Amino acid sequence: MTLACITRDRSAYETGRLAEGDTRLFRPGGLELTARAIALSNLGAGATVLDLGCGAGDTVRYLQSLGIDAIGVDCADDPATSDACNRDTRTRIVARAEALPLANGAIDGVLAECSFSLFDDRERALDECARVLADGGRLMISDLYARNPDAVAQARSLRGSCAARMLVRDDLEAGLSNAGFTTNVWEDHSPALRECAARFLFEHGTLDGLWGCGGQSSQVIQTEMRAARTGLLSVDRDQA
């Protein structure tokens, strides 16, 4: 679930871990949302699925337990995550979502869980997903989005916070359509986001470190996220 190649300290939302050294998965919806995406996409044993922003490989290991040929891609060659992923899954590629070292049509499904919003060039990443997917291949995205897009401009000013990159549905729909994808399912899983924040608060007594502050206080970030009514979306797409 590592999202972008960056030098600052990554937030808990980005790393998928409650704290450094904690091996527990920390992600809105957890593997239950992964299971939902796979079920909606009708992908099963024998399918090849790419996990973009695989981090420590939680999703890759889960998919492999289902008999799926899962491959993790992450741009960060971070020993804290890559060693565990390489050891446990044997299928991790260090690369950017905008330049996937995979053949055309080689993949049946692509997952981007809490990662798509932080890709540097989303348009290019979508083009790459379309390129590596086989005909009828499925793209599954779950990520932060603004349920009140009129207030998202202020959230964009939260430099250094992953919340600043939250998606806007109309923009995402347009980008997906331009890349040749059609919508199958769009679901709102915002309760899972609230549960995730509550879990972090329970563990730490503060939301500092959850979204990556970049100099702002967690209170400022929470204020802007509330204004944008930040939620969690899940999208299932196939190629037109």
C-alpha cells in the first residue's frame, strides 16, 4: 500500500500500518473490501491480478491464498516492506504505476487500494492499466474521494497530506472513460473510513500521523476533510 516514491515520513494511511514495526494491516475496509472487489470482478483461481502499491504484500498474500496468480508492484524499494513482501510472496516488482514493466494484455485484473489518488500521473497510470489488461480485464479502485467536491479546493492546499490528493468522482469517471474503461459498480464504503480513523485514534490517542500532516495539524486536516465530506469509494471497471 505504499503509494508514491517520496522522501518524507509516510502516513499510516500510506504505509498500511498503525505504527513503525507493527505488522497488522491498517487499511479502510481491510481485506474484506479486497474480497468484495474480487467477487464483483468474477476473478478466481488461475487469474492473474496486479496489486498497484503493494507495500508489504498483504493483498498479494491474500490473493495467492485464493489461488490467484498475484503480482505486487510498488515504486518504493523500502526494506521495511519489500523484504517481507519478497520473502512471503516471491512476486514483487519495483516500478511506477505510470511505467509498468509488463507485456500488453498480460493481466486479468488490476487492484489499486488506497494508492491511485497518490500516483503522480493518474492519466498515464490508467493508460498503463489499460495496456497491461487483457480484453475484458478488470480495474478495481478503492480510495479517498470528496463527497462534496465543491469543498475540495481547500483540501488541495494540505501539502504533504495524502488527504490533499482525494479523488473527485466526475474527474475519475472522465479519466477512466478516456482510458477505455466502462463502469460496472460504484460503491460508497465511507463507514469503513470512519472505522479506520477511530481505530487509529484508539491506538494513539491522536490522529497525528494518520493522513501525513506536512506541517499542518491533524485538526486542520480533519476540518478540511469534513468540509469535503471525505469518503471511501470502491469502483469496478472493465475495458470497453
